[in-house]
Amino acid sequence: MEEEIRSSCPLCGCFHPLSTLEKHVNSHLDEDESARDQALALELASLPDVSPIKVSEPWKLSKVTCSFCQELIPLEEWESHDVMHEIQLEEFIGDRPDQDNCKNDKEENPLKKFRTEECASTSRIPHSVSVRSVQSIVLNQKKEEYRRVNEGIMNLIRDCLYSEKESSCSTVITGYLDHFESCAFEDVGWGCGWRNIQMLGSHLLTHHWAKEVLFGGVGFVPDIPSLQQWLELAWTCGFDEHGAEFYQFKIHGCREWIGTTECAALFRSFGLRARIVDFSSAVRKLENGQATIDRWFQRKVPESGNAQNKMSVQLPGTNKIHLNVECDACGAYPIKGKRYKSKKKENYDLCSSCILQETKQQDYEELTSCRSASLKQEAVKDENVNHEHLIKWVWDYFIDHVSSPVSKACLDLFQGHIATSGSTPLYFQHQGHSRTIVGVQRRKKHAASNEEVFLLVLDPSNKTEELLQSLRSKRNWQKLIKRGVHTLKKRSYQVCYVEPGIAEGQELQELKILKSEHFYN
């Protein structure tokens, strides 16, 4: 028998038959691999513990803006955040029965009553208001964009008042509010009423009793379309039936003028005690023994969008009188002679004297339109209008809510004292335009002189940036803020203000019918 051929192992040098050599060599390789694995295991075991690396998913880093609270929310948290707002809204409106049972009627939020109150008897209005309709407005309303003033616009006005050389004066101003301007291609020519509501609303949101109910408790001032929806809801709930009928219960998306009655109806629908005062030089029509609220501001907007009547009267000689138009720089009323209207500012006119002091005369156009001379008598009557009762009322209104007795006493000394009132600003309406009164100043040049009175107003037709430049530089701010008694040449004025507190029950029902306090010359 032939002996099998042997060969040496390349790893250990031992001789093995060729038939078993391959198996022998593989055994060496398996031993080495096992040894390496064991060594690696021992090395890894000796290392300190480390947390595994988390790989972030790109979509989780994205954020979206919540339309309810305006906060940036991570996308992965959006669903739970949205559910949180739904629960808050149910608790706010009172949609859950257990919430209704655990609260006293006196503590009930006025918005809760929207789902149970009987609405007006008009056949065009439903008998109840859906909770879902309120939810829709609250969740979909948008925050109005405006120029935020870090120093506070009322603080800037106060600094300018202190900087005046005249020290023989006394001034009362309201507290915090923001300025909202009319915007080109949005509401110029018709939106001044809405802008004044926004200014008044910004002040009311600083009071806890109003912030809890106003605009669904969102804590911000809504834009004009959202305010229009709130007003339509107020009409649906029976507030100001006459105003609702005038607008045919439709205001959302419309470019219509509004006035004090719409302002009052909107705020009253939240349970706020909004009041109207009517100052007139002529006795109004009586209805059931009471003077009716003048709704002359509820007239259709002219196509030109101009907030004042473009009319002038040709007098004997070469002069003209521009009826119902005052110079916004010096306060001359009516403008006599040439009138220059701003191309960039809404409802802003200058007389022939003030245009010479204007650095940008190219921004003004001279108006030469003329109407019948039969209007001359009306101009003469307007020149003789006296609204001293309005000035006295405004002064008493602001001073009544000055909390410090010492501060009140200082105001009688005419020594430059400036007091802050707890009163809300005044929505100030006259035919063709509205503004916001934020204070009043009384001034005497000397002890024996007659007293001068100036209303301090914020006008939505003024650009906020230009207003801030004037206030911060303390130059030409008076012509933007101050309005003397001699400028009150309209035959009728109205103001709307809000008293503290929330109306409930029978008082809330009575607020649906608008009444006003009247003062006549």
C-alpha cells in the first residue's frame, strides 16, 4: 500500500497528509479569529458608558406660528398645542356642562351668554348664536400689525409737554395705548373709525377686567376684517338693531364708514359699559320723549375717498372760503384763500401761510374747486359755533379719574403739572372723520388772561413713523397732537368712552339699546 503524501502546515510547520492539510490550516484561522473577537470584547468592556447619538429628524426642527396665541410652536408639538387651545376655548365659552354647573351666574363670562341668549326679534336674525360661530371668530382672527413704540407713545407725549416753555398750564393725559395708522391700499379714506377702535382697544387690554373678555380673551388687537366680524356678531346678538338695519347686517369686507354707535355696540357685546355723549349746537328730533342718537356719520363714502367735503365759496373780491376744512398746521377754520391738500396724508390740508413753511411742498396740490355762493351763510354760522360745553366735559371726564388728591390740587395752580388719568381715551367723532382724544391741556399766559384749552388727539391719518420723529425730536409735534378750541367748528360732535367693569344679566340686556347723553348750546 502506498504511503499518502504529506506536506508541512504554513502556519505551524507540522506535516499532515494532503487530504487533511486544508482542515488543519482552517483550524488555525478559526482560533485566531476567536482570539481577536475576545480581545475586542475585552477592549470595549473597558471603555466608559456613552449615550447613543440621536439623529434629529429635519421636520422636527421646523416651527409654525399659532394663529391663536401668535407663538412659534415646534411642529412635533403642534398637535398637543392645538388640543390645549381647544380645551381652553371650551372652558372659556362654557361648552362643557360640568363647567357650567360649577360656576355661579355672577361669575359667568358674558361671552358664555352668546349660546343661550335670545337674539333680536327681527326675522333676518337667528334666535340663538352658535358656539361654533364664536369659536370660528376667536380662532381665525388675525393680530393687527402696527409700529410698536418701546418707550410708549404716551410717555413721549408727556416728555414733549414737559419740554414746553409755557409753564402756566395744567394737563391731564390717559394711560398706555398704541397708535394705529390708516394704510394705503387698505383703509385710507374710510377706515379711521376702525383705527380708533383699535387704539381704544389697545388701552382697554391693559385693564384685567377688559382683557379677560375682549376679542375672546386673546390679548391682542385684531385687524379690521376681524373687528368687522365681531361687529356682525354683536348685531346678531341684538346690539344696536338700528345700526344693523342701516348696514343690512353686513359689514365684513365692506369699505363703509362707521361711528360711535358701531364702536359702542362692538364693545358692549363683550359686556363692556361703552357710553355715547352727543354735543350739538342744534336740538335734535325727539323720539318717545328722548333725543335720538345722531347718525350723520353713517353716510356712504364718496368715491374720491376724501374724508372732508371738497367745497369752497367764492366771496366778493378774490378770497374763497373752503367750508368744513381746517388747516391742520395752524388750526385756521375754515381755510380762506388758497387751500393745499396733501397727496400722501389722509385728510390733511394747509392754508396759504402754512404751505410756505412746509419743506416738501411738492407733496401738496392746490384745490380751486368752487361751489355756489348760497353756502356762504352756512360758513358764517359754523364760524359762530361754540363748544365750550364739550371742552368742559372732556376736562371733567379726565380729571374725575385722577386718583391722587395732591395731583388734582396741583392742576388748579397752572404750574406745568401733568397728571395721568385712569379714564379710557375718547373715540372722538365729527362728520367726515374721527380721532382719539388722549388728554386735555388748560393754559394761561398770565393770571388776568383768558384761559386757552387744547385737546390732545391721536389721528389715524398721521403716519406713526412721522409722529414718532416729531415726538422724539420735540419738533413740530404740537401740530400733530394739539387741537385748540377754535378748531371745533363742526356743528355736532360725539364721543364714546368705556366705564370700568363688566355688565351682566339685566344690565347687559339693557346695553343692547343704544342711548346717548346730550348737550346743547
